[in-house]
Amino acid sequence: IYNGCAERYFQPRDAKTQKRIRQSLNIPESAIVIFTAARLVRSKGHQHQLTAMERLQQTPQWGSLYFLWAGSGSEEAALKAKAEALGVADYVRFLGDRSDIGDLLDASDIFVLPSHFEGMPLSIIEAMAKGCAVAATNISGIPEALGNAGQLLSDPTIEPVQTARELAEIIEQWTTNSELRTAVAEACRQRSHQLFQPETMINAYSKLIAIILI
């Protein structure tokens, strides 16, 4: 039985919230925003995003890409230093721990999680419910959550260079082709509505309990 995510994530994306969040972070309304909600530790794979950014700097799309990282952790200082060294710091927003993940998803176009291991990540389910195009690594419970709706990336514990390359390629592709990005986002949204609504979870548990009690 899949866990459902909170009902507010299934609400339509709010344009006013998007504008407010982007203005507060000094991000242009026309930008493509790539969001990650995860602890800043090595197992969450932020370092692979930085490697992807290094590749993306060579593309025409680079100036329109902004990365939002919500979370804190032991790798924060190292990640900030690496972003400065690569010359990408102006395009990465370290947001710290946030309680307004739903609002940040309203302001985002793409959700990325290049993690090394997960259970069934709620962050991906929430991003799908909000209608973000999702790219995440093909590990643990992520393929079960994402299915064929988004983009699965190579396992970074085996091929980290390929993971970063694939991530850069899919971001470039989704940025260049807005119709494709919209289609992927809609597929993610539909999958979340089919599998991860609270009512679906409650009904499944109710049926299971009824079977047990018979």
C-alpha cells in the first residue's frame, strides 16, 4: 500500500505563489527553476547536480536555469564552496530548512533527486502531485514511485559521471522543449493522482483491515 501525500499538494499550481517566491529569491519569472528538497548530505547527490551544472554552463540555456535547494546538513559548506569554485553560485539558492515546500514546488518547473539510496521518497511524490517534471536516480523505491512518468537516471553509486551527464542532458532537453517538459509534468501529475492520494491509501488500508478482521 503506497503512502499518500497531503491533500494540499494535489491543488493546482498557484501563479501568485510562483511570482511571490521567485521575486523573494531574485529569480526571473521567465526562468526554469529546478528544485530539490533533501538533506545536504552526500547520499542525496547534490554533488552530481553541481557536475551537471558544470556541463550546462556550456549550453545556451544556462542563463535561464536556477537551482533551489531546500534542506540543511553536513555538506552545506562544501557544496557552497564547490558552487563558488565552478562559477555557478549565482544560480544556486541554498534555502535551508523550509516549511513551505508546497509553495516552492509552485515556483518550480523541474524536481531533481539524484540520491544514492531512498525508501519511497515522499519528496518525489509531492513534486509529482504538484505537476513538476521529475528526474531522479534509478535506485531503491524511486522507480516504483516514478514509474514511466518522469526520467530515471543511472545509479550514482556505480556510474556517477554518467548520472551527472544524463542529468545535464535531461535538464537541457526539458528546458529547450517546453512542450515535452509540460507533457512529462502532466504524466507525473496523473500518476500521483492515480496512486498517491490520501483517500486511495485510506481505502486500501480499510480493505486490508477488513480482511484481517474477518
